[in-house]
Amino acid sequence: AMAAVDLNAKYDISTNQIQGWPAGADIISDTGVLMDADTGVVLYNKGADEQRYPASITKIMTVLLALENCEMDEEVTFSHNADEQVTFTQTGVQNVNADSSNIGTQVGEVLSMKDCLYALIIKSANDVAAQIAEHIGGTEQAFIDMMNQRAQEIGCTNTHFANSSGLPDDNHYSSAR
């Protein structure tokens, strides 16, 4: 479990303390990291390990798992069974948060996985994220477990997912590193 993310915290650029190292720019982002991809050497560090809310960046992991576990022509049927992040009505799928991004899918509507990924990336559609999770994992919780396992496998040791969309949750976090 994580402590609440301090959205008002200010972080120093720790790489500026390396003798003979060029001073790093004071970026607008609260945190950031720049690493040499070949060696893993950190070239710039501004709060790289501080936990932050990833919001819709979460959808990158949702896309990764979809690409690894599905064919693009698979049919995804929007159902009454998706997770607690969405509420289903007789007329369609509607997000709990009125201002939450969605494409207004209808219960029983069928989209190809390719179209789902377009909606996920272009529109940041939370209704689609939940349905992709159910399609791949059987339940969103099973998919979230897959997300957390995959994050660990690729070295995201300071990341924990609580949903497939990035909607706010105190147990949903990552870091710049």
C-alpha cells in the first residue's frame, strides 16, 4: 500500500549534485528521469522514484497487454459484466464519473480489438479500457493482476495498478523511473 501522493511536493534535480556534471534543466513536470538505454546510467533525476498518479498513462499497459494477448480482428462485445469503474444501463455503457472520457458504447455493441485500441488511445475511452480488461482477463481484477505482473517483469518496481483506465485510486501509482 502506498501513502497518499503529495501533489504539492517539490523535488530537487539530484544529478545537479554530481561534480563536473552539467546542470539539468528545471523541467515543468514535478518528476522526471533521463537514462542511457544501453547502460541504465541516470543522466537526469528529478524525483524519479517518487510515487505519482499515472492517470491515462495507465492505458499504455492496457494496450501492451492487448497487443500481447489478442489478435486485432478479435471481436469485443460490450457487456453488463465490466468492472465497478463503469455502470451499465439499458441504453448503454456509462462511466461513473460524469466527466470521464468515453465513446458512449452500448451494451451488446461489438468492436474489433483494433477499433477498441484506437478508441483507447485517441479518445482515452475509459469504458473501452474496462471492456478490454474483461475481454482479456475475464474480469477486470484478473486483468489488473496481469498488469501488475507485467509491470514487474519489465522493471516497473515502483508501479501498482488498481484499474485498467487510470481513474483515480489511492492504490494506483507509478514513478518517472
